[in-house]
Amino acid sequence: MRFIKLCSLLLLVSSYSKASCLPDVTGLCVPGVTITEDTQVEIEEEDKGTEIVTTTTTTVTTTTTTVTNEDSGDILDGSNGYVSSGKEGDMDSDWGGQGPASMPTGNACYGLGSDKCAQITGSGNSTSTMGVAGMGTTFVNIIDISDLEIDNGGKVKYTIEVDKQDAQDRIFMHVSGFNGTTSVFSGTDILSESGVSTGYQSYNGSFDFSGVLNKITIEIGGRDINLAIGPLFDDVTVNVFYNVINTIITQQITTLEEIYYLDIFDPTELDFVEEVFEFNDINVDEAGDIEFAPIESQPEDISYETVELEIQEFELELDLPEPEIASVEIEAEMEAELEMEMEVAQVEEPIDEQPTEEETTEPDSEATEEPTMEVEDSTEQEEVQQEETEEPKESVKEPSSKEKAATKIVKKIDDKARYDETNQMKTLIVMQILGNTKTFFDTQSTIQDTNVNEYLNKVIDDPYGDLFIAEQGQIMEDIVNAQY
């Protein structure tokens, strides 16, 4: 036994959508669906002596990757479950942090509204817990977001309302992200720097991150340099947008077995097998059972007009000009054949036969009447034969294009189907067209047979008596017997 592993082919066919999200991507991915196909074809051949079995195994691994961008919602809104009411972004409560601060309300919040707001009152110049320089006061909020199960990166977005009455003051927004105790990202935006007159402003910003994120620290701080009215802020929101990647892997394995037999079948058996597959539909059910169903051929629409049209098409093909040399050869052969027939016709001359002595003897009146009629008939037959002999034979007539076309149509009929109803009708119509008898299948009149007995019973006036009547009866009886 011989076992050979022929080849192993790896084919990669990639996606049809615009989804884009590389491993460890920073920021948000492009949402969509990516489909990749890994096709592996393995061919094995086994020689069993009398046959060679080739097994082709095709394994198609389809990977469907779906990318979406999810939103945590405002994690500083107590109703979302991430912070308590004292840590919400509406700044009704002090978050706690470094340096002095106050929580004014009403007109003391200026453009931020009449409800409570937060005010930076520290004039110090140090570095905050989160590493931001130029800090006098901070408000700090640490939020656990592990329930979101973020592990493919994303983006943190914030908004904040600020009213800075003293141009010399400053205010900043800082956000840090962590995976446990490991820093994932850290970003600081200076909202309004010292020396810039801004008044009331609404700010927003964002920070990209990659990988796992389960904790966020928010730090809002600044300085009240002149200790008059420090920077005010309110209505802080923080949303975490993150990538969700779902991967589905499916595998389809198809095995095809081909058997090549090594000359072990009789040719007659092979012909029978070929006919079975040619004239039957082969179906294999789920149980592996094979069923043979005869192929039902559609009957051909046969009519006088369709056959006539087919003959005309073949005539057009046959009317193409033939090579000049072949035409000359055919004409020469026909002329030679005609000359030979003419020579034969001239040699065959009529031969006159001399009457014998018995024929010249004059018979008596009554006994010789009938033999005389036979001699005259014989002479007439000889003259007709001589005339037919003297007439030259007709030359062989070349078949017309219509006859050639009709022959071609009949030859096209398959031998196995020559005697079915459709092809027999087609053959009859071809003969009908050749005979120019389009009305062949029309209703035909019936010829009424003459009653022979009636004719035999008629009485004929015989001037010669019983002799002629007896002769007449014998002749008619011979005619009747000849017919039956």
C-alpha cells in the first residue's frame, strides 16, 4: 500500500466591510463587521492496487469580527450608579481635595445659575496630587467603572461650565485612567490661564486610551491669585466611550473522495454505466442512499413549418460555392459516363424475327382466330421492347440542395431515438416536403371498391357462341384469383 500526502494549500480571503480595529488600538475603532476566511485544502492519495483513492479535505475557517462603540453615559450622574449624590457633577456638594474651597449659590455663582456651584479660593502655587503644577485648590473624584468591562480601548470625554471673573486667576481639568493601579492614560487641559479674561465659558475635551480601563480619577483645580473672586465651575459631565469587539469563528470541513479504477471493468459494463449516468439524475439523500431518476426530455415541437425551416437552413449552408477543381472533376466524370451509355445504346439494335413455316401455314377460319391475336400481341411487345432498348439511358441526376439538406436532417437523428414518435413524425414530414405534398395529412377521399361479383354476373352477348363465353369466364376467374 502506498500513502502520499500531496499538498496543503492555505488561502486567505479578507473582509467585505469597513470595520477597523487593530490590536491594542488607542481611541475608538471604526464600527462595522470584518469577515476573514482561512481556506486550507489537503489532498491525500492512497494506492490500493486495483484502485487509487484520492481524498480532498477542504477546511474553511470563517472569522466574523463585529466592532461597536459603546457609551457609559455620564458617570458623574448619580442615577447611572457610578457615584453617590455627594460626588455628582452638579456640584451641590464638595468632592474634597487639596486647598481651600467654597460652595456659593444664587448670584454668587454669576453666569452659572442660581443653584450651587464650586469655587476655587486657594492662592497657593504647588503641584497637585495628580501632578499638575500651579495649584492652589483641587476638587478630586475617583470613580470605579470596572462593571463596563472595557478591554479594547476607547475615549473619555468631558464637559464643564466655568465663570472666571478675575483675569489673573487660572483653572484646569485633569483626568487619569487606570487598570487597577497601572496608569492607562493621564491628560490635563488648562481651561483658562492666568492673564486671560474669559468670563463665562463652556468647555469640552477628550482623552484617548487603549487596552483595559476600570478606574477614572477626575481632578479640577486652579488658583485665586488676587483673593477676590476665585474661578467658579458647575455642571461637570464625564462619559466613557469604549470599543466592544465580538468575534465568532465557524469552521466547515468538506471531504471529497475520488476513486480511479485500474482497468478492472469490462468495456460493455463501462458503456452501461455511462448510459446510466447520461440518462438519469443521481440524488444522494441524508442517509447516503443513492436514487436514480430518469431524465425526462422535453418533447420537440415538430411541424411541417419547423422541418421546412430546418431544411432551408441546411440549404443555405449547402449553397456555398464549392472549390472549382472539384466541380470540373464531377462534370468530367458525368460526361464520360454519358458517352459510355450512348455507345451501349447504339450497339443494342432491334432484331427482326422471321416467321416459321408453321406460322406461315394458313389456318382454317374458326380455329385460327385466337392464335392470330396472340401473334399480333407478341409483335407489339417486341416493338415496345425494341423502342425501350433504343432509348438512351438517363444520366445520373445530381441530388438537389433540398434533398441533401433532408438527408442531413435524417442522419442527425440519434440511432437510439430513431423510432420514437417524434423522430418518425419528423422523417415523414421530410419525405412530405421532398414530394411537395403538403396536403399529405389532409383528409383523403375513399375509393369505393367495385363489386366483382356484380361484374361477373353480367351477361355478355356472345356472337361466337359458348366458345367466347367460356373463354371470358376463364379470364375473369384468373383476374379474381390473382387479386386474392
